[in-house]
Amino acid sequence: MDDEVQQPEYEVGTGMLCVFGRQLKLFRDRAGMDRARLGSLTGYSASTIASFEQGRRIPPPKFIDQADEVLHGGGVLSASKEEVARAQYPAFFRDAARLEAEAVELHVYANQAVPGLLQTEEYARAIFMMMRPPMDDELIEQRVGARLARQEILSSRDAPLASFVMDEAVLRRPIGGRGVLRGQLEHILLMGQRRNVEIQVMPLDREENAGMAGPFTLIETKEGRRIAYAEVQNVSRLQTERDRVRALEAKYGIIRAQALTPRESLAYVEKLLGDP
């Protein structure tokens, strides 16, 4: 992997989704089945099947497996599941999402918004609704679904050890409104009770903060690879060069030392919930 990895720009209606859609239509035509019949066998409407075939909607993994079976695809359609699933993420994030799913350790510093792995559905939707240029409603719901699906790794059998350090400003910024923020803080408290999750807060009154250069994520894979991910204005970088990764690891260690301890941090979040 190069030090800086750029993903191909395929979005809904292009690239992998269109390739899968054409394959789906070819197998359906070969089986002599119209869209309504395939939809009835898989639990979808004919219009949804058309959207899948035209690359306008991302088919879920369950549908892909069902379609492969009823259309006698011989595993061809199912083999596309991983690439199709990656299409639900913006192009700049796809490599990071793949590595995140394979991680045994994840360490995240955030000073702009609550990390995606900890976001509630309402908070995530509010984030995407603020994007400029604006996203259409279908794309917003797709992005929200993808973000919530990512969070399953924290509760899976092989869940990674995950730590999060969040600037206090993140926990005070009422994205989506006070009600959404309250629900988000409550969710953070719940996540902080997990044995594989540690949450720390960097208070605003700290005179020293080694994270002023911005947010970043450290990833360690099952193979022992250590990778750093940083993103700004939808431009992302995956760094694998050891000296750069080691420097960010050292920085994260300093940030954790400067922040409140996990126990102090959860107490602090509870205090924020009690503030008027």
C-alpha cells in the first residue's frame, strides 16, 4: 500500500454498482424472470429491483445472496458483496472502512464531531444534512445506514479494543439540536460501559493539547499492520510509512495523558447531561 491511498470515485449510479446491476439483469433475463417475480421471491418491489439493476440503489448483502440463489448465479453475485458494500461509503473513506472492519485495535482523536463509530442515528443524520453542497434525501439515508452498520464491529464477537479521546467542544456543540445532543451524550455513556471501549474527554480548560493539528485514527490489523488515517474537507490520507505512524502513535499517547481518565471522563459526560 502506498503511503497515501486515494480511492476511485465511484458513487451511486456509477462504477461497481452499475457492474453489479448489469450482472443482476443478465442473470434475471437468463432465468426468464421479470422484476416483479424476482422482487416477490426476495421481498422487494419491482421498482426497487429496477433501482438495483440501474445502479441507483445499493443492494443489501441479504438481497445479493437471495438473488444469487433464486437466479442460480453460482456464487457470482454473492462474490460481489464486499465491493458493493464498500460503495455505500464516500469514495475518500472506502479504504479506511475496509481496514477499520479488520482492526484489532482502533484509537480515535476527535475535535470536530463525535466519531462515526459512536454516533446515534439522529446525530449522524444531522451531520449529513449539514453537508454542503447538500445531499439528496436518498443519499443521506444511505450514508446514515452505512455509518450505523460500521458500528457493529464494536459489538461483534471479535470486537477490537477501541479508545476515543474527544475534545469537550465536541460534546457541547448541539448538532441537530439540544435533544439530539442529549441522546448522543447518553449513548456515549452507554458505549463507555463496554469492556472493549474506553472514552476520554479533553477538557476545554486544558492549557496543553497535543491534538491541535486535527483529528486522526490509528488502526492495527490482525496481521499486525499499523496504519494512520486522517481526513479534512473530504480529502483523506492513509499513512503506512512507519515513522509517520509512530509519530502519531506518540502524539496519541500524549493526548491521552493530557485528557481526563476514562472514569473521570464518563463522570464529566454525566455532568454535561445535568447542565441546563
